Amino acid sequence: MTMTPGTPLYHVGCGRRLYDYVPGESMGITCPCGANGPICVPDVNKPEALTSSIPVSLVNSLEAKQPLPHLEYYLGFSTFSCKGKDVWAETLRELGSTPMAECTDSRCQECASRMQARAHGESG
């Protein structure tokens, strides 16, 4: 799939349509599911790298060889499931990102529990 101007882009973490593709445009957006740097694609079940809108923060962290934020920074908190989310979670893990629930910092673990409860519609 080739991205042309106006192609709708969906967040792989929750499936929401976030914006339409504009060549060369760089923007800082967040997603209502809690992702601060959402990875977006035209089709959540075909997450090819060449048609992914990758956050500049991810590119900058990789170029500077800095540790990546937790997976949730890119994928958010959602029960949504798709091939794109699986592929990007695996890719981010290979690059060194981990889920908040697996962090050694108890504050991250507690935050992950609260946010997952919200994603599942529970009070927390």
C-alpha cells in the first residue's frame, strides 16, 4: 500500500483514526488511549514499515542511542488487538522497550495497573 496525501492513518495500539497523511509533515500528537508517541498505519492489519508513521521521538532516541520509553508510550493502553500492534510491540521490544508492568520501578507497575483497569472499563 502506498501512502498518498490524505490517506487516513490509524493508531496500531487502539485502532483509532488519528489523522490523514501529509507528505513531509511532522507533528506531535497523542492518542486518547494514552500513547504519547503513537505509531500510525493506513491498515492496522498490514503494518509494513514503509507505510508506518513513526514518531520523531522514536527516531531521535534510536539515532542518539538513548533508552526507549515503555511500550505504552507508543502503543497506549487498550484491549484492542491487531497484527500491527503485535508487530510493533515485538519490534519495540527488540529495540529495548519494555512494558510498564515489567519495569523494576514500582511506580511504573502501579501506573500500568491503573491504566489497564481504565482500558478494561474498570474503576481504578
